[in-house]
Amino acid sequence: MSSLAKQISVPIFSGQNYDYWAIKMKTYFQSQKLWEIVEEGVTLPEESSTSSSAEKGKLENKKAKDSEALYYIQTAVADHIFPRISIATSAKEAWSILQKEYQGSAKVRIIKLQTLRRDFENMKMKDSETIDEYYTKVRELVNQLKAYGEDIPEKRIVEKLLISVTEKYDPIVTTIEETKDITTLTVTELVGSLEAYEKRRSRREENSLENAFQSKLNMRSQNFNKKEENFKSTLGDKKKQNVRPCRICKRINHLEKDCYFRGKPQCRNCKRFGHVEKDCRLKGNHQANCIEENNSSDQLFYTCNSVAETGEATWYIDSAASNHMTYNKGAFQTLDESFKTNVKLGDNHIVKVEGKGSVAINTRKGTRIINDVMYIPNLRTNLFSVGQMMEKGYTLHFGGDSCTIYDNKDKTLKIAEVRMKEHRCFPIHLHYMGRTAMKAQEDQSWLWHRRLDHFNFQGLKILHQKKIMTDLPQIQAVKGACEACLQGKQHKKPFPSGTSWRAKAVLELIHTDVCGPMRTPSHEQNRYFILFIDDYSRMTWVYFMREKSEVFKVFKKFKNLVEKQSVMIPKEIPPQQQQEEGTDQAEMERRSQQAPGSPRRPPPLEEIEEETPPRRTKLLSDIYETCNFIMLEPENFETAVKHKVWVQAMEEEIKMIEKNNTWELTDRPKDKEVIGVKWIYKTKLNADGSIQKHKARLVAKGYSQLPGIDYTETFAPVARLDTIRALIAIAANKK
């Protein structure tokens, strides 16, 4: 064992990250010149007495190296993994056992490789990650793919980084794509450019935050301009003193050891000290329903100092503007005036944003909506943000003396081409659509009532007074009722369990109920039934339904039925007519009563005329209901022999008996009677009711059978195969 091997300790494999451990062990074996033994193993030659001493020495040397490599593998695994390779007699065998178990077979490796490919394609950079952290994750995944046999070319890694970074890197990505050759760009150069841009952006954000903080302090005083000039002059005098800024807060007039923020955490969101990102109050502050002003100021620089073209419909394409901005309130189709923030102009002036919304414009390709446009009344011109358009997927190409804008879906579709005017500006004229709606500012009391799960207004006032919740505004008294509260808090009246009175006549009170759906449908595919019970007579009617929606239809059918059966008198009939109908009904009942056994007298019409008209009315329709037909089967041989189909059936039965040799001719015992036979005829039908075949069977007569033993059985000289199989199965089971 070399001295190097004594100094280097082998990595221990505990069952996780086998790919990394295998790479480390491979490098270790290569340093000890043992990898060839582990990979190929030791091939033992055939035993021969002619082997020279030199060949035997080489073989012994290989065996020694194999044992040494096996020792390293056994030493490099944890105790709970060692039993799996304890039976291995060579380094190659032990290595193969670990490789198959933790790296899998060829199929498993293919599945893992597909998973890694999918992870590589779906990987995207998070907003909280830096370029260095994200590139480390990408490189780790690339190394795993390489361990499974797929080498990712550097060009593909470069393309992956360019398309998967967050939106804040779009400016530098666009610059790289247009100024450099992607096919020859290396990963190192790309990562270096992205990291440099990241540092510059971070430094600008810190300076912007400091400027916004200083501007807010100055705006609180009445003499804003004067104090700002004094502040700048004082700042300029102190800069001349050659004082190095503090490394922690980037301010001057104190050293790093005396910094107030020393030892305090710094938020990665707002860059302030004293809290971390998850507790930042400014996180997600740019929402449409925010109330307070945003303390961080957006940067805005004009592309030209003097504007040659002015007008409410004229917009300027600005590469330094952070958002689309306009001073024309009438251009908005929708506007959320609850959105408040500040914007810092290039001349250090702070202007207020009074809302955010969308602007609809007419183009040759149809109507297009420009979203996230800030409304700034004190702005002098309308500005198009290049960065915001690129975030939406649009492509802008500056070349020659024009700027060309391409569609966000079809990259070859040209939307507009803007010519450069004097002062190197790019003005574009838009045609606004009619303003259709304006989003009204909602009452804050109702807004917080819904936000807090429809909490009552008195409770909201208490929360504000006792300052239990931060950022909760003053809750005012409101009028009206919340529709959601009325619907959610109303109670359903209990269903009556019975009535306080009972019926005194038939059909005066009907009890009904619907039951279903049943798990198993009926033959007619019905899953519901409705029950009608008369309170007076307890008469019950049951109707079956396929759907619950048929209840009203069934009720009308039931109503018509019972009214006709009971000869009910409708309420619409006049009282005189009701009395007449009641008298006629009583007369009919009296005339129809006859004593039992009285002679039947013909009606008067039959005594006068010989031919009388039919006593039933003629059907209105010529369609008659079909009746079930009956198939007559012969009861005896004499009837069956008259039909050809039954003669053929009997001949087939005789042939089957003779073929199977189911009878044996013998003498009749003197003390026994001969049992006769008879024919049984059966017509077999298909599922649709058509005739399948005519079957005739010759069976023994049943007058010699005993009740309780074989009286109900039918004996025939032949048996079905199903019966034979069943008998054999029973015999085999009882054996």
C-alpha cells in the first residue's frame, strides 16, 4: 500500500448519493492504479504445467491488487451495507453488486435518465436565487446526467441558462443574444456576464433605496427644494473630505466598526436592516388593492430632454423606464385608483402614482390591451417601457433609424415600426378605444369585511382601536346588508313531522314521499319511487321513476287517476249542477241494484230491434296493443309425429342413444315390472325470442318413482357433459 493511500481516506457510502460516491471511488482507484482490476477483474488462466514463473508472478500480483481493491470497497461502505457484499470474492463482484442495487439495471437506469432529462428541461431559476446558486444546481444535474451516460454539450447548457433565468435578467440576456454568437459562447463567459450584471443591479437597487429614503425625509418638510440643495451641498463637501463609505450601510461619516447596522440581518427584498425577507412588510406591496404608499421609488429617465412631439396619444419608447406610464386618465379602459406608489424622475423629482390599469388601443391586427400602465397626473409625456414589453414576450429590434416591435406569440409578425425623430427619440401614436368601464374604489370597510371572512363591523372597529392588526384602516359605519352573509347565515325551517288535523273524506289529505336513488335499478332501469297514501282510507299508490325530475309529471298522472276513480265533483261546477249530478248518480245506483238470482232481462233496445249497435265506443286510433303469443308443444307422440320438425328431433335423439350405447338388452326379472318410456318435447328459444331448435328427449315414466326420493326427477338414458363434469368434480373432491 503506497504512502499516498495511507494519507487519503476513502469516502464512506451510507446508502445515499451513490453516483457521487462512485465517482470519488473511481478517482481513488485510478490514483492507486487499481481501476482496471475493479472494472475488468482478474482472469484466471487454465491450469498448465508449462506456465512460466514470470506469468505466475504477474497473476499473483493481480490477485494481490484485486484483494487490495476489495478491501478498499469493503472499507468504504457503512456497516449496514457491508453484509450485501460480504460474500463477494473479488473487487469486480463487489462493485457490480453495489452498482446493480443502487444504480439499477439497464431499464432502471433508462427510467432515471428520463427523470433527470425532465428535471433538466423543467428547471427554472427562482426569484430568491442568485446566478451562482442556480448555476450550481444546473451543473449538479448535468453531472448526474453524465454519470448515467448522457453528456450534455456546453451549447445546450448556455441555451438553458439564457431561457431559464428570471425576468430581471432579460436586458442582459437580450444584449448577449444580439451581440454574441451563442454557438461559440462558453458557460464560463455567460455566467461571468450574468454575475456582473447581477452585482450592478444590486448596487443600483441599494442606491435607489437610499435616494428614496432621503427623498421621503425631505418631502416631509415645507422647504423641500431648499433643504434638498443644502443636503446636496453638504453631501458634496463631505465627499471632498476623502472619507471612505461604510461597507455595511454604504454611507459615509462613520467607520465600519461604529456602524449602527453592524450585526443586524439585512433583508434581501428591501435591502434594509433589522429583519429578514420572510418578515418584510414591503414584500408583495405592488398589489392592486394596496392602500399605503410604497416607499421604494421606481426609476424613470427620459430618453430626450426636450420633447418635439406632444399629445395625449403620443407615447415614447423608453429603455430606462421601469413601467408603462401615462398622464392621460381618459386613455384607461380599467383603472385601479387604490394603487399608490412613488416614481423618481431623472432630475431627482418625486412624482406620485395615482393608479394602475389597462389601456385598449386599435391596431391593424385588431384590439390590443396594454396592461399594468401607471397613471401619473404630473407626468409630461407618455412612456412605453422596453423592459415591461420584453417581460410580456414582445421582441424589440433597434437598427438603423427605427425600432421594430414583433408579436409576443408569432415572433415573425411585425406589430409596429417606429422611426427615430429628432433628439434621438422614438415617438409612436396610438388610437385609444372608448372608455367602457372604470373600476371604482371600493369602500374599505366592505373590503376588510370580506378579507376577514365576513367579520362584523363592530369587531373590525375594535381591532383598529386596540391596534391588534397592523395596516387596518379606520372602519366607518356602513349601511346595507352583505348578500353573502344573508345567504350563509340564514336558517332552514324544520320540515313538519305531521299535521294537526286528520282527513274526514277520501282524498282530502294525501301523504307523499320520494325514495331513491337505489343502488340496484329495476328491470325497467328505475331508481326512484314515489308513494301516495290517502289519510282517510290509507289507500296506497306507488309509482316508479327513472329520474327524480319526473315527480311532478307522476303527480299529475296520479291526480287525474284518483279524481276519475272517485267521481270527485270539481269546485268549478255550479251548485245546481252539482245537485243534479248527485241525484242522477243516486238514481243510477238504485236502478242497478238487483236481488241475487234474478232473471236477466234484455235491454229495451234488444226487444225492439234484432241488430243492436256495439256497446263500446270506437277507438280513435287504429293502433292496437300486441298480445303475448303462446307456442304449443306436443303433449304425446301421436301429436308430435304429425309435425316434421318434431319427427326430426325424435330421430336425432334415437341416433344419439344408439351412438352412445346407453342401453343393454336383457331378460326381465320375474319379480320386476318393466318401466315404460315417453317422449318429452321442448322448444328452445334465443335471447330475442326466436326459435333456436326443437328438442325431443326419451325419458322413463314417473309412475314408478317414490315421493320424497325421486318423484320429481327426470331420468333419461343420456346425460349432458356439464352434468358429467359436475359428477367427476364432486367425486374428485370427496376422494
